[in-house]
Amino acid sequence: MSELAFKASELDAADELAALRGKFVLDEVVYLDGNSLGALPSAVPGRVDDVVRRQWGSLRIRSWDESGWWTAPERIGDLIAPLVGAAAGQIVVGDSTSVNVFKALVAAVRMAGDGRDASRDESGGESGGGGQGENRDEILVDATTFPTDGYIAGSAARMTGCSLRPVTPEEVRDALSERTAAVLLNHVDYRTGRLHDLPGLTAAVHEAGAYAVWDLCHSAGALPVGLDEHGVDLAVGCTYKYLNGGPGSPAYLYVRRDLQDRFDSPLPGWNSHAEPFGMRVDYEPASGAPRGRVGTPDILSMLALEAALEVWGGVSIETVRAKSLALTDFFLECVAAYVPEGRVESLTPATHAERGSQIALRCEDAGDVMKRLIENGVVGDFRRPDVLRFGFTPLYVGFADVERAARVLGDVLS
């Protein structure tokens, strides 16, 4: 056994999250692509079978009440809330990340334009934008964002009569002005794994009188977010990555509690009506998080997600973060030992404060290299033109997996 393999066995023996691996359906493959699609929690197949055969097959329409289908978007939102540092009643689950980005961004611009103060009325927290609404006609968007966020931001700008200004997260503070209505940012860069300064950037956006919208797709379930603590206005995220909800599982929308009565969704639907079964011609928005709903929830995916979230019972997100950093540190150590010098370059910051839960390596012929890794039992992914991405999900990835992945990478590149 090599020195690094021995170290991996010691780290696995001391891992307090190691037992959670047994709650997932896994094989001998080293799976380091949980930042694209999380592994299958073992509780999900049985739950889906029950939903299909009993709730749908036997109870049928009665399940909207008797099986709790109608309240699922808010109930499951409350399960996600502690994983992103939010109190109950502020997250609603449903639709895709793209749709929720659109809802959040347009609503943010509308709140910025209503001329009202957005400070937290009851908690005494810091102001979250508002005032001088008629001058706020610019949206700032992360220039390095996942493409869909940029597409949605462009559409939101056209719809609201705003101009769109792409800037890097590092440029946001200097770009903010009295014209800024809303800022859309990613917590973790999908390509490089860089963790951005959510507390500091949110505070800067608020100081400028604008609203902060955060995309949490690559951070929720991997590290502490602190939405309530840092006064984030609006946030969205997917559930099929580190939350392991399954392919196409519904996304979620966070609306800070004191902003909920001002949240003006650009997609009002019967599910977000104050009297959804009143079938009224005029629209009156529901109170609270349900304002973020639109149409009928996708129950099969929704309840599969609910079953997947059971693995989080009793798990501290701080413990998950500590293991994530240990895994990524160890991976970089193993890469340095096994990979020929000069063959790869890490794009992910070395400092913990700037690192998410993935390592991105620049590598010549990265596409072919990833194919060979997968053929040899190590699954990551490839981003054009030259990036190998490895995502580390602490709930089921162990240190022996990390050592093996780096060793195989070294063999491939040799």
C-alpha cells in the first residue's frame, strides 16, 4: 500500500460521515460528478413506487389532500431551508432553476422600482435596497455565469426596460451605482469551482440600494450559505446536484420573509393565487412563500426529492463543509504526487475561503483524458475547451475514492 493510500484509509476511518455512503446506490466506480448529477439515495426507489402505485394508483385525486401533494412545495422547501441557512416559510420548491431565476430577477427589479424601503421591518436588519426607484434601470449579471443565467437576465432586462451589464464578481463593487436595480450572481463558479463572497457582495449591493439575487446551484448541500444571516434578498437553486434529487428534480426559490408581501412574480399562476380554487378572474397573490408558485407541481419528481432529502437528517452542513475541504485538499495532494509535472493546472483557488466543493484542472486534450478516466472507473466531467471537473459530494465520496481518482489520472497522463 502506498503512503497516500494508507493516509486515505486513516482519513476514511476517522470520517464521521462515512456511514452515510450506505444510504446511496453506488458501485465500484469512483463517482466525482455529483456537481452535475448526484447519486441515487437508496430510499428513493421505494418512495417513488409508493407514490405511483398507492398514492396515484389507488388514492388518485384524494392524494392531493390525504398524501399531502398540495403542500409539498412549501413542506420540501422547509427541508432545504436549514441547508442554505434559512428559517422555515421562505422557500418554495417547483419549476426549473431557469424559471426561478426569471421570477426572482424580474421581481427584484420591480421592488427596486417601487420606491419603497426594503429594510427588514421587524428584525432590525440592514436595508436590502429600495428608494429612488425611477432611476434604477440597470441589471448587473455575473459575466462568468452559467449561460442560462445570462440568457434569462437578458430577457428580464428587456421585459423590465433595463439595460444589462455583465461584470465579473470582482468588478461588482465598482460597477454598482444609483442606477443598479438588481445583481444576479453565482455563489460558486460552475466552471472553476471558485467560491464568491456572498456576505460581502450582498452587503455592497444593499449599500448601493439594489437587490441581490444569488444562484446556489453549486453550493447548496456542499457548504454553508447563510441566506438569513447575510440578508440575501432572493435566491434560487437546483436540487439534482449536491441535494441528490434526481435528473430534472424541481428547483427552489427563496424570498426573504420581510420582502414576501412585495414579491411581484412575473409568472402569476393559479397555484400562487390567494384562493386557488376560487377560479376568480382577478389575480390576488397568496401570502408568504407560495407567491413563488405558478402551476401544478410535478409531484413524482417532487416526492422523489423529498425522499432524497431524508439522508440529511441529523447531518450538519458545517461537518459537510469540513469534509469537502479535506477531500479537495487531499485530491490536490494526490494529484501533485501522481500526475507528471506540468500536465495539469488547477483553476480552483487553493485558499479554503475561495473554494467550493469541486476541483477544476486545466489539461491538454481534456475531453479525451476524461473519456479515458471514465473507461478506467473514474467519473468526472469535461468543460470546453480544456477543463476537467471533479465534484466532491461529502455524503458519499471517501478519501480512498480520491486517492484512486488521482492515481488513475496520473496513469492516464503518463
